[in-house]
Amino acid sequence: MEYSESTRQALVDSAVELFTERGYGGTSLDEIARSARVTKGALYHHFGGKQAVFEAAFDQVQADIVGRIAAVIAEPSDPWTMMRAGLNAFLEVCLEPTYQRIVVREGAAVMGWEVWRDREERTTFGVLRTVVGQLIAEGEIEPLPLDSLSRVIFGGMSAGATAIAASSDPRRTSAEVGRCMERLLEGLRVS
């Protein structure tokens, strides 16, 4: 069982690397298996095909990102500082080629919009909703409907991630998106 899991992990790690470098269309299952140093039969033992490998790679990238952002917002601080730290961590993630290629550029196209959105809902959106809920509970922002407010903020963050990934100057765009998001959130703040 341990060998089987290490084989699966090697395949996912290779897929993440190759999909980041070459994209979904530019990566073959043969290349993934070769890079993982396993047979194509071993790949098919774990995955039904290329899309299944991509979905596992996507899930791994998302789990890593959510873990990193959750660690940042878990630091003891007031809710407003926590929100800003989480936003800054997200903007840093948006600069990473792996996130840009696998999650932002190709996720919806490869998996279909509904599957992609469902995975976003279970990961990044969940973290954001928790933070927004804490801000409301602490009286930091207006007590608007939690789900709707979280979706509006998440929409801005998703659009920001897309702008960063498409930018010829991602660092500049990340800084601009960060300033805009902070300004929007400041507008919700209870004085």
C-alpha cells in the first residue's frame, strides 16, 4: 500500500511539474510516467486518463495553497490583520507559475467550469468565507449576508488572479489588485 501511494504521489508530482512547464495540451501521459519513473501501466492503475491526472495535480496545487494561506491566517492577530495577511498570501500565490497555469489558466478549460468551480468552493472559497465570517462576528465589517458577501469578494480575488496571470508585469498587477481589494474591504469596515 505504501509503495502504491508513493507511486501515485510521484505521478502527481511529475504531472504538476510538466503541466506547469508545458500545459495540459503539451504534456503526454508517456512523459508523466517517464518523469515519475514508472510504467504507463502503473499510471493507468492510479488514473483513468490524462484528465484524471490533471485533476489530481490541480487538487494538490490547491491543497498546498490552502494550507499555506491557512497557516498565515492562523497566526494570532486581530481579524483585520488576519484578513490582510491572507490577502497578501493569496497575491503571492498568484505570482507562482504553477498556480497561474494549472488553476487559473487551464483548470476550468480542462475540468469544465462546474467541476473547477466546485473544487474552488471546497478550498479557496471556504477559507475566505471563514475569514469574512470572523470579520463580521468581530464587528469589523458590516453584517451583510455572509455567503453573498464572501462570493462577491471571492469574485474580485478570482478576477484579480486572472489579471495577474495574464499580465506582462505580474508583480505590478499583483500590487494593483492588492490595493484595490484592500480599498474595497476598507469600504466595508465599520468605523
